[in-house]
Amino acid sequence: MTYALVAGVLFGLYFSLVGIGLNLVFGVMRIVNLAHGDMLMLGAFIAVGVVGIFGIDPLFAVPLAFVIFVLAGLLLYWVLVPRLQGSANPEMLSIILFFGLSQVVEAITTIFAGTSERSIQSRLLGTVFTTIKVKWFGGKAGGAGPIQIFGQGFPAPWVIAAITSLIAIGFVYLYLYHTRLGTLTRAVMSRRDEALATGIDVDRVSAAAFGIGLGLAAVAGVFAPFMFGSVTPAFGADATVTSFAIVVLGSLGNPLGTALGGVVYGVFYMLVQTYLSSWADLLPYVLLILILLLRPSGLLGRRVRVA
Amino acid sequence: MPNALKHLLFILVPLIVVFAVLPGVYQNHLLLFNFVIFLILAQGVNIIYGFTGYLPFGYVGFFGAGAYGFAIMVMHLQTPAALAVLVGGVVAVLLGLLLTPLLRLSGAYFAIANLAASLAVLHFVANPALEGITKGPYGVSLTGTFNPENAYYAALVVLALTVGGVIYLKNSAFGLALQAVREDAVSASMAGVDVIKMRVIAWLASALVAGLAGGIYAWYVSVFYPDNVFSGDFSIFAIVFALFGGVATITGPIVGVLILYGIYNLIGFTTPQYFQLIYGLLIMGLVLFLPAGLVSLATRRGWHVP
């Protein structure tokens, strides 16, 4: 029981990181980024590449993936979004547009990387910490063993991923509530038209949110090989559905609600997997539908239901 | 001559005749069958998305439910295939009824909830705990009813009914009311349209169509796994085909299927990832440059497209 709960919280924090980028994009632009899971997948491939080429700790892939994807996001934004916003029904068409994008990403990755599963030895993650420990405090070198929490051992990568997620969510909070651009972002989130009318450069704010959203997805992707065992180019589609479940749980359009949604999802997932494993696959979807119907604004959030 | 009759004579009849004659001239029977199935599904999407604006991202849920309704009737009750297909349609309608609360959601929320619903049905059917009823993830084999010729003609009948339904929507007060609801539900209800009833009827009609198609698909292929008949590709393909041609028209989805599924078969089988690339780019180009579909090329010039 303790194991399932703690593992649920660890996974949940990671899941929050998976969902938060998607939510930021939806909240600001009312765009459903169906290619979100593919950004995760690409982030995972960056991690695989960093390990494969340099043989260093995959944690170094985190800033690299973030920067690359923020830039890619800005570029993609200017190519795709203004044109989409001009159409009759951007919310619906965005689903289809980003489905197309996810097909393109998956196809290109398959062409260059093949369909085989990629994984990273989990002891490589966090080697930077053990190296520092060995250099400064002595002691024996080698991979990090299981980390003890409440008397139970958990794989080190889970803990590291959870901590990184917390830090990332903290940064999102700082960005949204303590920077000027973040305040403008929240203004656009709550009323796009009025924000435009007050002279806010909505396009610039949206582009920043889009870039950050993609960057966060890629950071989450770096840990995907450790959390899910391995990644393939086709892994993106499943990740997208899971992200949606988390985001809707928390509430669409409220990035910080996602943190709560992720933890709730993680704990539920671990509990069901422990006690009712054959029904575990069904859970996220049923949970998603129930939440949408009973409390459509998510656990934290404003009213969204119409008619 | 009234418009409805014109549409029947010049769209429905030629379409059915061509697909009824083709098996005699063209050898790849399975390919023709898939064309018919996608024509049905694209028109089913057209009914719900084109006329009410709800994007059924988990449309395959009805298709799979129909296939499994068919399979269960044949496996456990040894019903004749044609009857089992009807049961498949009924199962899909029941699933549609179960999911009517989703219609309260709007926009992307509906699409996501519908996707989740279809995945929930998939995992329900594929659950090893239900092996006694659905055979769980191990798939079903229905060699007793295997009869591709009859299944093909049954599919043609369903296609005729579906296209007929769309012709009705296009030419009736009911279809007009639906489109009014799509554009502005509040104004439509002020004008005396029973919004909820309209939406539910369209929703169940499109569920019925997909369920019948699923039953016939099960009849035709006779051996399948849950992942086959609940494959998200069915939803996506049907939606993209319908959109590519242009929704809320009779001809749009037909043109979309013939062109896109034709391209798919030309290049898709040999090099799937290149097809996926072209397909993705095509979809993106479509949304960015032709959001109202191919028919908008004609309507922009002021031509009327049925």
C-alpha cells in the first residue's frame, strides 16, 4: 500500500510534467496539440542520442532538449498558428492539423531511426550526482542504487524524474505569476479578445507559450525511456492520450491544476495496477469521461460546459 | 424535378452501380470492400460532424462495437450473418445511447471524451477477464459465416442507405434545422428547434451506420483482434476523408475517399512511412489552405455543389 502510494506520487509528478506543456498550449491558444506525445518521443530520442554519442548522464539532455524545442516551437508557431486562428473553427481544425503534424514527425523519425525500441540503461541517469559524491566525499563509485523512501526501495530514475518535474513545475509557476510575460500569458488565457483590445501582443505571448509547452514536453520525454522502459517512434500516440487524461483531470486551461491532476492520476494508476491489474488499462479513460461529465472544468478550474 | 430526386439519380445510383459492377472487372475484391467501408464511415462522420459540428474522434468505437456485436451473436447464438449485422447496428446504437451525455460537452472536450470512450470500449472488450464472452485480446474467428460476396453486397446496401440518409439531410427541413443548431444552438432553439432531440437523432444515426459497417466488416474478414476493429486509424481516416472532400455536402466525403484512399493504396503498402509523411503533410496543407475541403474550390467560384 505504501509502495503503491509513493510510487503513485512519483509517477504522478512525472505525469504532471508530461501534461503541463499540453495544457499551457491549450490554455493560451485553445489549440489541441495532438502532436504533444510526439514531442515527448523526440525528447526521448535526444536523450538516447546524448547517451549514445557522448556517453554522459542523460540529465544533460534536459537543458539541450528544452532549448531545441523552445526554438522549434517558436518556428512552428509562426508557420502554423496564425493561419489556423484565421479559419472558421480553430479549435476543431487544430485537432486535425496537429494530428497531421504528429504523422509527419512519426514518419520522419521512423525513416531516420527505424522502428526498433530504444532504451537507456537506467543506471546512467544520475551518474553526475554519484560522480560528484565520489569526488568530494569519497566512497565507492558506481550507479545509484534504489532510493529508500518510507522503508521501501524505489528505482533512482523515478525519484530523479519526479524531482526534475517538481523543479520544472516550479519554474512554470514562477513564469506565470512572477514575470511580466507570464502575467500577459494569463491575461490572454482568461480573455483573448480583451487582451488583444488592451494592446497585448497576443501573437508574441502565444508563441512564447507554445515554445515553452513544447520544451516542457521534450524535457518530459528525456525521462520517458526510464519511466516506460523503452521508446519507439510510435510511442507518441499513446503518450498523447495519457497526457489528455491528466490534463482534463486537472482542468484544461489551468497549467497548475495539471500538477494535481498528474498526482491523482499517478496514485489511481498505481493502486489499480496493484489491486485490479486486468482493469488497469480501462481506468484512465473511464476516469477521463466521468470527470468530463461530472466536473467538466476539472478538479480546479472554471466553467467550460456549453449548452 | 425536386433536388432530392436529382441527387438520388445522379449521385447515389451511379455510385452504387459502379461499385456493384466493379467486382466483375477488378480482381482485388478486398480493396473494393475497403473502399465501400470507408465511404460508409466517411458519410457517417459527415452526418455527425458535417451537420451538427461534433467531431467524433472515437468514431471507431461504434465500428468495433458493431463488429463485436456481430461476433458475439454468431459465436454464442449461431444467428445467420445478415441478422447478426443488424444486431451489430443495434449494439452500436445502444453504445451511442450510453454516450449521449457526452453531447453536453462542447468543442475539443467532446472530441477528447469520445476518443477516451472508444479506448475504454476497446480495453473493455479486450479484457482477458471477459474471455468467455468476447475472447478477450485473443481475437475471434468466425469461419462459419465467411462469405465475402454477400458481405460486399450487404455493405453496398448500407452504403446506399447512408448516402440516402445524407441526401435526406441535405434536402429536408430536419437537415436544415441541424445545420442551424450547428451554427448557433441558442438562436435555433429560439426559433423552435428541439436542439437536444435533433442532436441525439443525428448522433444515433451515425452510430447505427458505423455499427452496421462494423458488423459487415466482421462478416467479411471473419478473423480479427480487438486492436484491428478498434484501430484509431478508422476514426482518423474517416474524419480526414470527409474533411478533405468537404463536410455537409453529399459529394464531398465520396470524393475525399476516392482520392485519398486511392493515393493510400498506390503508395501506402510498399513504403508505409513515406505514405505517413505525405499523408501528414497533406492533412496539414488541407487544414491551412483548404479548411472547407475540396468542394470549397468550387463553391468559392459560386458553383453549387450538392
